[in-house]
Amino acid sequence: MVASRAYLPNARLGEGLADVRAEVGRLMSGFIANGAQPVELAALLPADVLIDLYGEDLRARAYTTHDPVEGEMMLRPDFTVPVVQMHMASGSGAARYAYAGSVWRRQEPGSNRPTEYLQAGFEVFGGSNPAADDAEVFAVLAAALGDLPVQANTGDMGMAFAVVDALDTNERRKGALRRHIWRPQRFKRLLERYSEQAETSVERTLLLQAVKDGSVMDLIKNKGPVQGVRTPQEVAARGEILLNEKEAATLSETAVKLVSDVLDLKSTMGAAAGQLRKIAPMLAATADQLEARADALSDAGMDAAALPFAASYGRTTLEYYDGFVFGFHAPNRPDLPEIAQGGRYDALTRVLGNGGVPAVGGIIRPEAALALKGGAK
């Protein structure tokens, strides 16, 4: 229907539209009451920045257009990137922001997911106490949801990065595993590949030996005219990578099991740190962070002992988060997405700014919240 919007019929006119605007206003007022400065962010964003962050597959999920002056542009697929860009450009150290507006996502044919929906968000930059900031953002969103019938989920993407960093392997392999943490099947295949002794063909053995003794350019020359699109220099560079890979130590069964045990950890926020210490004693710093966050959540009035925790929560849906992650879903409404979600994204601020700052935030989907309440009038 023309008057329908995400999850809500008749919400683009009359009383239905008034209900949506009132819900957005209520959320914004709550965020502002917690010290946030309201901001309005551009709907069209430079495509190159987003593609650099998310990869070429973003083209299949975002709406793109071409401007004769600005070049390729994308309709805003979320708010995190533009709010980070705005903050880093401002030169501010610490700040809080509140925003609301539409985001756009292309969907697969036959999908009933909306292509446009609202988000209202609360972001905290530059805080000196990450655990307290994590707890505050969680508590602010929980308070905004009020008595809605939602269930919280929590996790920590930092655990996945920490266990990869603890592996006894080279930096190239660690980097590949880090890049694919959000793609569990690809991550698993890489882990399996790094734990097996790869077979080497005769041709590759000759190439690797030539790289070792510095005669790779002579080897390429003696093979005759170069065929294909790679230059001799590119072949030599690829040989260096293959040699580095060949000489990397094979991951042991113990190392692979360690990664699996950490990523499979399920507990409560209050007990997660203790379980991590038993599974992976070398990740004591990560366990300390979990413990500090659980204490901060308790100080913020949350029952940390009752909050479900899963180390792999958010691995397929919350890209760019690198620490605490959380979400609130409606168990009795499987037709709705998560009503709210968020997390910490310190690494993203380093990519988009000079040096980066600590940052954590979250969004609520006003239309989904209204649908859970019974819908707009």
C-alpha cells in the first residue's frame, strides 16, 4: 500500500504518521536528556568510502546513483559511518549525538523486508571509561524500550579478535582471519586450511626456491614470454606471499580448538569472564574487560547475571563492531527485526579519522517498536 511503511500499514498519513513522528520525538527527547547533541546527517554518501569499508558486495545491498560532480553516491545504508565522519571532522574529543531518519537497503527478490525504514540513534565518543560507556548506552536504549516485550542479547566481538591475535601464526594469516570474522563459514574454512599441511606442486616448489635465493626474475625470464595480465614484478610479489604462507607454522589442533571454544562460549554477562578465564587463560585482559563491563551494567541498574551472553552474537549482522555488542528482539514477533541493537566500534574511528577515539552507540527502529506496541493508528 502507498500509505504503508516498514512494519506498519497506514503510517504515512493522518494519525498513523502522527504516531510515528511522536515515537521518533519521544526517542530523540530521551537521548537528548542523556546529554546528546541532535545532528542531521546527509542521506547521500560517497560510495568509495563505504565500499572501502564494507567491500564490493555492498553494491548488492545499497542503492547507488551517479552525480556528475560528486561521482558515485549511495543512499545512506546506516548512520554509523556518517556520524563518525562528522565527529572526526569536528576535531572534538568527547561528544554525544542523537539522530533519527531513514536508511535504505536493497533486498533480494521475494523478500518481505522493507527497503526503507527509520532509525533513531544514540552515540558516545571519546569516553574515558569504556565499560561505563558501554553500560550507559545499553541502559539508555533499554530505558527507551520501556516495558516492551523484548529480550536482550549481549556479546563481545573483541573476544574473537583477541583469540585470533593469540594464535601462533604469521601476521598475514591473522589479518585474513580478522577480515573474515563476520563471515563464519569463510572464517572456518580459513582456520581449517591453516591447520593443514598444504601440498606443493613442482612448479610452485621451483618458484618458492627462486624467491628464497633471489633468482625469481631469472626464473620468470627463462620460462619464456609472459602470458596473462600479471607483470613479472607482480608474479615475483605473489611468490613472496606464497613463500611466506608456505613457511608459516601449521596451526595445531589445540589452537583450532581454542578458537572454537572461545567463539562457542555461551553464558550470562555476569559469568562470562570466569568462563573465559577457564577456556583461555591467555586472554586475561579480555576477561578483565568483560568483568568491568558486567560491573558497570550492574551499577547502571541492569541485572548482569540475567543478561544472556554469546561470544559469537552479532558475527553475521553487526559488521564494524569490535567490542561489546547487544540487541533487543521480540520473541513473540519473529516477523520483526531486532527492535534495537548497537555496540562498540573503536576501530572504525581509527579508519575514518586521524588516530581514532573510543566510540559506542546503538539504534532503535521506531516503526518496529510501534508495531510491537500494536501498530500506528
